[in-house]
Amino acid sequence: MLVCSVCGREYADRWRCSCGGPLDFAEPPRPAGPPDVDARDGLWAFDDFLPVDREVSLGEGFSPLVAAPDWDCQFKLEYVFPSGSFKDRGATTTLSRAAGLGVEHVVEDSSGNAGAAIATYAARAGIDASIYVPASVKDSKLRAIERSGAEVVRVEGSRQAVTDACIDAVEAGDGWYASHAWNPAFFAGTATFAMEVAAQRDWSVPDAVVTPLGHGTLFLGAYRGFSALKEAGWTDAMPRLLGAQAAGYAPIVEELHGPEAAAGDNDAADGIQIRQPARKQQLLGAIDATGGDAIALDAEAVEEALGRLHRGGFYTEPTCAVAPAALDAYRERGVLDADADVVVPLTGSGLKT
């Protein structure tokens, strides 16, 4: 059962409430027993926390958590997933739900990584997929979608125009919306990021986690995952959640700190150029609940961080570099102490750029 986070209406299956609010699972499972996790099961090692059964999988999960002494943090290497990004976490749970419901055709809108993930897992499931993308989508990401057999629908205009065109198709009955921004199953998958971090750290949590923040699929997933662990008694603390947005596309920063803090330009971090995140109020709630924050970075900061990552052996895409860049900025501003225990996910592979 799905419940609206705004008005409380319940549905068996729907992509968005009739009031326009995002839906979530009404009663997410909360195991009471002690940790019993086998990393060989990948992220499905946390199936007791997941509201969907494992139907569609490519062995995703338990990405490496490695020391990054040059950054004084730990990096979690989310770019080693099957399709090259953390979005596989949400794709496996979303397509598993679709398969369980008997869905024959899914649709998604994406600037690249989410589309590649949904297309890849739809192919694994034997489900047809149509992926709506900006006309300017990078060829490398387009190839990942096309070669899975998915239909590619190019849309001229802004990133919001892509979403609007996809929603029009959904409302016309042309497929089940496997949206990384709206579908609650996607966030159930990204919550496993937090669970893996805790397991890999012997059930301790860091002082803070710094993530890219566009639609907030990883940011909100991390909040839900750490919250679930604490409620289950598997951990005893919550990390501060610190977001990294692209200057000029920073609605969360603008809400928190005003338009000047969000202004600027960042074409480097194209994967988080989102002006209207579907779950904006939930993201603000997660920041408030954890004593977190959000910051906007310009292209120069991202490009500098990207070069540093590459020279350090981490071959990531540009959008990924916004989080390490934000880590430096948070420390410079005194938001984080120099000795704070921090985890930063590296979210997308440089092989798709």
C-alpha cells in the first residue's frame, strides 16, 4: 500500500497522489533482530528492510568503502555498479516492483544515469522501456540506453520539459512510471546505501555524509536508510546530511540561504540540474532532522575536484565531483570540523562521459 506524504490518501499503485503529493510505502518493514547481513547478497542483504521482493537483479550492492586520506574522508565507490552509477540501487527495487505487478512497459525521464539504470534493469526483467532524455544528452549515456533495447525519446528544451513530456505519456496510459524522482520503490533501493555504510563500518555511522543533490534520490535514501537502522536498534546515531547542488540549479540552497547563495552557473554537474525536485519538502525535512545543510558549487570548483579525483585514481564523471568539492567548502566555512568523520559517495563512472 502507498500513502501520500501530503494528504494521507492511500493507493494500491499510482505514481503520484491526486493532490500532487509524492507517495511512499505506508508501512516500511522494520526488522527487530540483531544484524545478520551477508554481503554476498549485495544490497538485497537488507531485504528485511525492503518493501519489495527481489525479482530483478544484476548482483548490485556492497560497493567498496575506501579510505581517502588526501580528502580526510572515506569514499564509497558507487560508480562500480553494473550500469556505472548509484542509480542501480533504485533500478533493481523499482523494476522488481514492476515485475511483481506484471508491468509490461516502463517509462522514465532522465539526463542520463537514471535512464541507463532503468533501461538496463528493464532489459534484465524482459520489460519494454521508453526513456525520455534531453536532446543534448551525452552520446555515451545515450548508447547505454539504446543498447539495452530501450526506446529513446529526445525532448528539446529544459530538463523540466523532458519530465513534462514523460508525464504526459504516463497520463495518456503509455507505460508505468519508473521514475527515480517519484517512484517510492526507487528510494527504498537508495536507502541501502546507508545500510551498507553502517555494515562496512561495523555498525557505526559517520559524523556526516556529503552527497550530490538534484532530485535527492541518494540524499533522501540515505536519510531513510540511516533512520531505519536507528529505529531498528542496529545503530545509535544519525549522521548530518550535507547536500551539494549545482550553482544556478539550487532550489534547496535558495530555500535555506536565499537566492544569492544559489546563484551562479554550473554546466559541469549536468546530472543535478534540477530546478523543481519532486520531493523538495522531504529533502528540507531530512536536512532539518539531521542538522544538515546544502551548498551550491560553480563549475570551476567541480572541474578542479574532478581533476583531483582522476589524479587520485578515482575515474568518475563530472557531476560526481560536486560532493568532494562541497566537502572542501563545508570545511572552509566551518560547517565541518577538520577532524570530522565523513563519508562521500562517488556516484557515477567517468566511462560514460
